[in-house]
Amino acid sequence: MLVMDAHCDVLYKMWLNPGISFYDTDSGLDVTYENLEKSKIVFQTFAVWVPDKVPVGQRFEAAIKQIDDFYEKVIQNGQKVFLVTSGEQLSECSPTRIGALLSLEGADALQGDLRFLRTFYRLGVRQMGLTWNHANEAADGIKEERGGGLTRFGRQVIEEMSRLGMVLDVSHLSVKGFWEVMEHPDLPVIASHSNSRAICPHVRNLEDEQIKALIQKNGLIGLTYVPYFVHFPHTEARIDHLIKHIEHICELGGENHLIFGSDFDGIHDKIAQLENAGQLNNLIDALLMRYPETLVRKWAWDNGYQFYSKHLASQNVKKTEAK
Ligand SMILES: [Zn+2]
């Protein structure tokens, strides 16, 4: 069964540790070429994440360095992993030639400048979240106590993303920001790595109303394996608990909107038996014991395939000229 994964932090880890290799089995990375190949994860989103501790004026540069690693150390000559920027390319993904989507986790790297958004787009970035957990020039993150929504710049960012034809990721965004984004008439939206708050009451998880809104908007919800977002106490999180989130999201009508969003290489604690991308079969097998294969196939591949085929259209700048 082919699989898609909506979030990993390999690029951040490689930026921290320049010596490690995506193609080295013993690199210590959760997501390596070998692990993806083993689990038939043939489409993987690679997030660029610039932590808050990087001073504002150096965030663009930090993101550029991670993107350089993406090209130099992951894509290389494109024979084993290739950059996906349009929907048509999804059908080219295979266990030996893996498609890679480049995304920005937070608009911090834009440094308040729309020109940098366009630059990232031209470098192949097709998806972006407005924030990580904290506030930046675009919006408040979910852990910002004042709970603000989008700034004026944030509204310009989503308009420009819509014009360019990018996907917006609402994981990490404040609740107010989430609802403001959902008001946008045609921006494709994904929560790339968030679970259900009704099942595990963590602030990073989605409330039922948010899940329903994502379903209504034809968006995606990426089930994540972060133990803290799966079960309380997190030390006891198991694959069974992850399935409770699937069950609940399906009860809300999300059967055609669920995908996987591991957050591998962004987490230290792991769910037993699901500790790296090479162990994904343990989740697939557990799902196949409970659900018909057609359903599991939807979550593993079909739902994401439909979404990205449609929204990573073969356009470039689709509407008006840049302002
Ligand atoms: Zn994250």
C-alpha cells in the first residue's frame, strides 16, 4: 500500500547536525530514504522550521540553509527523491523514487516581507503554516496566551499564498487565527500534524468544530504520532490510542479527509512500535485488522492524493500580477 506523510522535521535536524545524512541507515534520523522505501512512503512533506531563538533578521537565511540541505542532501540528482510542485507529479511517486513536498512551518522566515514568500515559492515551497506555537509577523500561534488571530501582514500573506496557488497549514495556529483562515473563500487548508482534542485534550489538537470545518472545506487532517497529542499520560501512548483519534474523526465525517502526519524527527518521545518511518507497517497492520482495506488506503494515500492533485495544479502565478 502506498503511503503519504504530511510532516517531518528532517531538514531542521540536518541543519542542527550538518554531518548526518538522509541516505545513511545509521544516521539516527527517523525519516531516512531506507525507512521511507521500506514503508512505501512515496510522498513525504519536508518542513523547514526556524526556531524562535534565531534572531528575526537571520530567519530567512536559516530557512534558505535548510532548503539548500533539502536540495543538496535529499533531492541530490533527483533519482531517488524528487521535488513535487504540481499535482501531475504525484502519479510519478514510487517506492524507489519518492516525491517530496517542501513546506515552511511558520511564516517567521518571511521576516514580514512578501517578497520572501514569493522567493520561497520560486524555490519550490508549496505549503506553509503561518506560525509555530508563538506569535510572529503573520499571526499568533496556539501557545500565545492572548490568543490573537491574523495580523494585517498575515492577511496579505494568505492572499498572496492563494494567488500563487499554495496550501495553508493550520497546525500550530491559534484558534482565532484558524477561524480567520477558514473564512478565506478558496485557500486549500490542511492541518498537517494535529489530532482530536476530544480524544486527547492537548492544545495542539483540533476541537470537533475545527475538524468539522476542515471537512466542510474539503481540507485534510494529518494524524500525528506525537505521544503528547495521542494520549494522556503520553508515556502510555500506543497505536490503539491513535486509532481512537481516527475513529472519532470518522464519526465527525472525516473518512475522506484523514491522512498521516507523523512529525518524525521533530519528536523525542515516540509511540511504541511507531518509532520511525520504517515502522509504519505496524500502524497499517493495526488498521487493516479493524477496517476494510479501501478505507485504510484512503487514509494512507487516496485522500492526500486527491487533495494535492487538485491543489498543486500545474499553474504558476494564477491570478493577477504581484502587487
Ligand atoms: Zn510542528
